[in-house]
Amino acid sequence: MVSWRGRRVLVTGGTGFIGSALVKRLVREGAEVHLLVRASSTGAKLGSAWDKAKRHVGNLSDEASLRAAVAAAAPEAVFHLAKDRGASTFAREAEATRLLGRVLKGAPGLRRLVRTVHDAPRRADDEALTAELAAAGLPVVALELFLVYGPGMPAGDFPLSMVRGARPAELSAAAKDWVWIDDVVEAYLLASHASGVEGATIPVGTGRGVTEADAAALLLRLAGDASRPPRAAGEAGGHPADPAPGRRFLRWSPRVQLEQGLGRLLGADASRPDLAAERRRMTPWLGEPGGRAGRAARGAAWAHVDRAAALYAKGDLEGAGREADLFIGKLPGAAAGPAMKALLAAQAGDRAGAERWLEAAGPAGPVGWTRALRGLLRSRWGSSSWRARTSPRRASSSARRGRARSAPRPSTGRGCTGAL
């Protein structure tokens, strides 16, 4: 595993969907990140990484600004994700990339240029451009991206548009290769130091083609939504990536398949950035099995929460309660009984009972777990919804004390109806 701590990198296109995910990962890994940005660029997608990165104003068609940015960054690796907005044809875009290549050719210490290929119809032209740059002496490799999705993608793009409530009548019938954003970021990092890849164009995909219409039907099923799936429209066809070069040259394989990714997208809406942190706090209560089996078990448990949230948003409180019970059933070992009762108490609005049962679950930090539980529900369903269900109408102090002394009701399958 290559350490990025202290390594100097330059990123173009670092404020977009894919670029921002890459930049945030590099910042977390401790790299010294330099961004080539336009004067009008904002760090809306970057969060705190915007302030931690060093920014250089310029554009791909201005040689002076490119040279200034490269000189200041002195990068070991350059991740080239930007497109020249003025390049309406491949020829103009290729010339902007060649200009970046000429500037980088004299950069001391440069070990790798990773460029991005998006458009399948131009694959032959892009492969030729990459080979041309390599022939000129640049240590370049290109990643051919397929349909990248995940938190941070444009809100109007499918599938995030459907996660946020859109119900299109029809979607594309062409097969597409869906690649989770974190897997794509990992491919960029591996490409930056892989050996024997100079001049190559490597597909980054799962090898599995699924139409938008079929993906929408899967998303609705995962969300517990009985809406009619969009019909397939337009020409069929399309092609998935060939995953063999990624395995061979980068030792990269996608970790997230479409069903798992859609489930994550349901529960990791980018408009609620604190959700992931709350899940991390609660995950120890789902046991500590290691490896792929452990990750799959925890993912299956959280899938019930994803579906409960979707059903709750539709007003189906009974269905949401059933899914919540299934999540509770994943809690392991001796802590399962008290923790289950704690969650049921919380669902019933009995905060005192919830806290008492959490204390009975063990010494793993019940107060922290209570906060994580509240944070999870607040992140997903909004603070007003959570307060409304954890802060019942004021009762007398004696009534509250009596409620705190009584044990939460056991689950009866319908015990959560209306309690979420």
C-alpha cells in the first residue's frame, strides 16, 4: 500500500463530481494537494478539503497559468480530470491535453500523469492521444470511465434523481456499466504508481451491463417502493467494461456491485453528510466479524435501515417498523436483547427507557450509542421528525418517572407500527 503522506499532487477538474471525491481522498491520506481551478470555481463539493488544498487559478488553454501551477506544485503525480469548456470538438480538447503534456514534460520529479477518457465513441482517438503522449516521453496512463455514480453526483442525474423522489416514465434501454465512485477513486490512486502501464488505456468498470430501466426497478425494490418502474426506451445495445486490464495492470477490482451501491445511495444522500459518521459510530453494535463476510453482514443490516427510511418517507409507518425490527434482529450476542429493547423504546418515544436499556447492554458507551442513534435518525429523517417521536407531549414528572421504570414492550412484528 503506497503512502500518500507528504506526496505532492496536482489535480485538474478537482471541483467536479469525480475530481472532488479524489481530492478528498488524497487530503485524507495526507497528500499535499494542488488544484488548477478557474477564478469562478467554488469548493461546494470539497468541504474542508477546499481550504486544505493549494489552489492555482488558470485553465487548460492558457500556457502561462499552466506553467505557473506546475512550477508551484512540483508534482509527483498529476490527475487530469478537467475538460476545456471551450473545446467543442475532440481536436480542440486534444490540443488542450497536448499543451498540458508539453508543460509537464519538463517537470522534475513527475512520475505519472493519469488522464481520463469518458466517451466510448471516441475511444480510438483517445487511445491514440495517450499513446502519442507516451511516445513523447510522458509517463502517462489513461483510465476509461463508464457510468460513475454515488454521493456527490449531480442531483438531476439518475439514479440520485430517483432517490430524491423523481419518478420518470421511461429510461434508457441501453446496457451501462455502473461503477461506484469510491471504486473509481481507488483506480486513480492505483494507476498513479502501477508499473508497466505507460501509454495504456485501462477500462474502469465492473464488466456487467444493466439498463437504466432495470436499475430503476432494482432501486424501487430496495427502497420498498411499489411505484411502477420506468419503461425501457430508445435503442438497446451498449457494452460493459472489460475488467481484465484493471485486474492485470492495476490489481484493481470493483468492490461495490450495483445492488449494494444503490442501497448505499439510498442511505448516503449527499445532502446529509453527517449520516456516514453516525453509521460508523453505530457499526460496532453489529458485531466485529472481519473480512468480506463481516462487511456483507453489516451491509445487509444497514439495508433494512435504508428501506425503513424510504418507507417512512412515503408514510408507510407499518412497513418502516417491520424493516426496523429486521435491523434490530442483526444485533449480536448478549447485547442483542437490551439493545433491541432500547431501539424499540426509542421508536415508542420512551427516551428514558431507551437510555436505561442501552446502559444494560454493556459498557461500550451507551451514551455515545444513544447520541449515534439520535444522530442517525436525525440525519435521515430530519430533526423535527426525530424530536416529534422522541419528545412526546409533556407529561407530569410522576408519569415520566413511571414510564422510565417500565420495560419497553417486546416486538410483536407490528410493535413498531406508527412508532417511527
